[in-house]
Amino acid sequence: AGVTGLTTAICLLRDGYKNVTVLSKHVPGDISSEYASPWAGASILTVANHDDYRLQEMDGFAAKEFKRLADEEPEAHVQYCNGIQYSEQPGAPGEDVYWVRKIYSNVKEIPKDKLIPNVAYGYTFQSYTTNVPEYLKYLVRTLKKLGGHLQRQSFESIQEVIEQYTDVDTVINCTGLGSYYLKDVQDHTMYPVRGQTVTVRAPHIKTQHYIDGADRWTYIIPRGDGTVICGGTVDRVNRQTSPDDEITKSILERVYNLYPEITHGKGVDAFDIVAINVGFRPGRAGGIRLEKEIRRRSNGQKVTLCHNYGHSSHGFQSSWGASNKLVQLLNNERISKL
């Protein structure tokens, strides 16, 4: 039960759907590298390029919901957070400042003569961060408060679910990387993206920092509880589920070089490490899959199947927007894809 599945279920319940149950192999509180959501930062920072209007729309919708959560629901553990974004190459997300200004406040381009070395672009902004373990618990509470259910279960195909739950007329597939392995989905455009991060204790850090590179990201994301997520990696080749010491060293060195104040300028050895984390993001060629199709039970009954997966590294940022699109897709008989 990751951020996509839980958020989709909540959006369905808010739209008036009844008898909504989330089935999942993993639930919040589980520790597994294949369960991606708990390992996220998570910063609500768009990764949509200036010409990716589909993802821009989803991220814009999500930003409004995260603003509401920050303003009205402290139990969601979403907070406002100022940030600094740098890009090593031109044309990166956020370089179109007009687009970014539509969803974030206080967006200001950093003058070229004020940029740190070896970056092409930068801007400051205010968005949101969340304490991921607490936020996932909040989503579960909200699901149950609205009348939904969460049930631990694993299965090898969508058809298994359709045959087992004979009173169900709609199934939503939010299985992330699972869609590669489900026997009747086998979406081989899916690929795992290994992410390794380091959780450190640094309660004085109140600002998020990022450098987007061609093959790696460096970031500092405060979680609001005194801990900070330091990252990171974008690795499509490495399948190692345990932390790599050399990668940990590289992350801490890059983070320190980006913002030495994280250890009060005392060097890399002064980090107060809480945990080293490994998770696999659900990457997908072509981006998020939002599609609808008709499946049938063995007795011929029709069941509507919708897909909402392939969120890669932006599952939290796009969660509310993609889930809202899913509800639109389900409600409109004339469309099968968004």
C-alpha cells in the first residue's frame, strides 16, 4: 500500500465510491526495498520538464492538495519548506520559471554570478516536504475514516483478484514495479531505479537543497522531526538491496560540498547518521500509465480495470494529481486513456 494506491483509494471515496478496499503485499510500517514509498524524501518538488504539460497538470493539482494539508491538517505532517534548486544542465525541470511559479510561491531565479560552481541554472522557491512514515500513516487513517479498508494480500495476476472478489465491478492497478511481474499485465516498459539515501540527524536544517545532474541527484530534505534525508542515486543497473558503503560515502561528500552547514562546517565525518536506506523506484518508459480496459470473469461478467502506475521518483509529487485523473478516467465512459 504505497502512496499511489492509498491516495487513489481516498480520491475514489471522496468522489462517492463505496466499498473501497486496498489489497497490498506491503503496508505502512513494513521494511522492504521493493516497497518504495517509505524510502522517499519526500519533497513536493515537480520533476516535470517545461514541455511536459501532462505531468505539469498533475503536479499542479497535487501542490494545491499539499498546500491544503499544510494549512489545515497538521496530522498529515506536511509542512512549508523553502528550497534551492540547481541544475547542472540547461533545460532541466524548473528552468521555465513561469511554469514553476504556477504551483510554488516565492520563486526567484538565481543570477548567473551567484550560482555555485558547475551548475547552469538555479532558483529559490517555497514548496512542501513531508515526514513520509507519518504521512503514510495519515493516508491509512484517512482511508479508514472515509469507510475504506486495507487488507494485506499478494497475488500473481489481476485475474486472481477479479475471480476471488466476485462482488467487485472495478479493480485499480497501482502495483508499481509489480506491473512488470503480474502475469496478465507484464508491462516490460517498467524498470527498477535503485535509490540509496542516508538519514541523518540535523534539526538545524530547515531548507531543502538540490542539484540535478545528468546521471545523479544530490539533495537535502528536512523531514520536520529533526531528521534529514540526504541523497542520492539514480541507478537502473544495480540490483543490490543492501547499502553500498562507497555510495554512502559519495552521498555524504556531495551533500557536504553542496551545503557544509549540515554538519556546521565540521566535515563529512561529523554527520550524525540515523539510517542508510535502499529502495527501488517504479520507473516506466513513457511515464505514468493511466488507462482503462474491460476484463471478464470466467463466468463472463464484465469488470472495469484501471491502471495508475509508473510514477518513478515522483510518486508523492504527482500522487493527488494522478489519482484525480484516475477518477476522471473511471467516470468517463468515452475515454480509455489519459
